[in-house]
Amino acid sequence: MKRLFIVLACMMVAGMAWAKVPAKSELAVSGSYYAPEDGDKVWVADGFIAMPISDSGKIILGPQVHLSSGTDDALGAVLEWNFLGTNKSGPFLGGNGLYLQKEIEGLERYSVNGVAGLKIQVGTGGFVKVFASAPVAGAGKDLTKITGNVGIGIRF
């Protein structure tokens, strides 16, 4: 798992240097905590670093990490379309694909999720990300589960 993350990070740095794109990259994190009455308490944290692949920063792409207190740690990629670029508040659409690091019986090892929401600029480099997500393929696709999420991020 460490090797894959190191390779992805090196590719990101090389890509940013090669592209010389004037738009900003994003680093964002979000998390959840579940305490069901009839089960174990679970925490989940997601984070990604994405670089612009267009001059305006409207399209960003990068690696994503999904960690939890359970057994469903995963690595993958995120792709987002910021309607107004990475220098302003505005709506966005996107998706992410994750691959579980351990096989879990009865659960597919990959998931693809669609996301839509709003990024609200805070100061000169920060933002709050409010979004909804839903599984569209792989693990969880049979559930009609749309979740509301809040995350924080920086642009650099």
C-alpha cells in the first residue's frame, strides 16, 4: 500500500512541474463517525490531493485515500469539475473510484461514487466543501443511499 501511495505522490509532483498550469491544486479531507445502537462505532476519513488538468482549474484529478476503524481501507482516484475553477466559490460535480486493500467476504473490492456539491471560499487559500455522494458501481451500488458530507480543504 505504501509503494502505491508513494508512486501516486511522485506522479502528482512530476505532473504539476510538467504541466505549469496556472490554476491551483487542492488538498481536501472529510470524515464521518457512526455510532449505531446495535453495532460497533466506526470512524471514516477521506482525503485527496488533486491537481488541475486544465488551465482554468475547472477539472482536477488526483489520488484519494479512504481510512476507517473497520477493515475497509482503500486507495483510488478522484476527478472533479469545478464550474468556476479553483480560485472561487462555486458548485462542482465529480466522482471517485476506490479499491479496497483487503478482501471482505460478500463485498465487492471496488466502489465508484458520484459527488455533487458546493465549495465555499474561506480566506485566500481555504475552502469548505459541502456535498452529497452516492455509490454508482461496485460496493454499495444496490443501496439507494445518498449521504451528506462536509469537508475542509486548501488550495495551493
